[in-house]
Amino acid sequence: MAEEERRTTRKRTSRRTRAPSRKPRAAPHVLRPVEASPAAGEEGPAADGVIVGVGASAGGLEAFSQLLQALPPDPGVAIVLVQHLAPQHESALPTLLSGRTDLAVVQATEGVRVEPNHVYVIPPNVQMGVRDSRLHLLPRPSDRSQYTPIDYFLRSLAESLHHRAVAVILSGTASDGTVGVREIKAVGGLTIDQALSMGDLQGDRRVLCEVFPPGRTTAAAV
């Protein structure tokens, strides 16, 4: 009887001292951002190329024509012309420029994909920007003081392409382009001002742009 009591006591003691078994705790699940991969056929200037934004005044046709004529046949860059245009008149620039270069010259449309060896011309009465290798058109601001199409485009170019952004400012654009040039310069892009002399530069562009005389602007850009 005593022996049986001792066995019972040992069993109870063993139950009290034995550590309860626990299942191993699973490692916490960590959410990681998914890196987007480029879709098939979506390679282009925003991914690995250069876009040259050219700012010009309403009378900049001759200067831009000279720039195009100095280009090599296959420059390997996309060129976007942003010019001050009359808001209510259709632009004849695409037709006029097509006769002065072998590159394809088209008027920009909403969402058009920017391709190398093409020239895109801003339509009248809009502000235009670039994002994800595509051009986007916005209504022209009603306040004339807020209409700075060159600045608007160059700023979007700096944000989208960083060091692969190039700004070319043709003479006669007054102060429009100054802010955009500054932002392209800040992200490591190239800025070029076509000017006859330092005296032709407006405002801050004296220190923002590299100055090239007519005939050297294109060579510097490409």
C-alpha cells in the first residue's frame, strides 16, 4: 500500500515539474513592396534614352530649323519643341519643319509615346508635360501670367528623366524657361542656351546655361 502511494506521489510531482510543450512560434509575416517590372514593349526614352526639350519664342522657326538641319541623320534622341503659339490658330510648324529634316515631325497628342529620332511639336493653347515616356496635354491657364509652357515642360522633364534631360533655350523666350532650366541643372541634366553673346541672355540664365553661339547648339546637345 505504501509502495503504491509513493508511485502516485512521483507521478504528480513529474506532472508539475515537466515544462509544457509549446509549438514553435511562426516568424512574423513581413510585407515587402513589389517592384514593378517594365511591361513588354515599354522600353523608351524614360527608361534608357534622352529627351531634348527645346524652348522657343513665337519667332523661333528659323533658329529651330537650323538646329534640326545640323543634326546627324540618326541622333538617337527625342526632341520636343515647346514654342509660344497664338492660342486660337492652328500651328503650321509640323508641316514647315518636316521639309527641313529627315526626322519624323508630328504635333503632340495626349498620351503619345515619345520615341527616339522623332520631333514633337506642342499644339496651340495647351501646356504640355512628360511622364512615363508619354506626353500629356493640359488646358492653357486663363491667367496669362501663369502661362509658362517652356518652364512647365522642362520641369516635368527634370522630374521624369533627371540626368537624361536636356534643355535647349533659343533666344527670345524672355524669362520663360529659367525655372525649368534651373531644375534640369539641379538633377544633373544638360542645359544649353543659344545666344550670340552673354548680353543676349535674360536674367538667371547667365549663370544657369552653358552658352553656345549659333551653329554649335546641336553638336553640344547630341
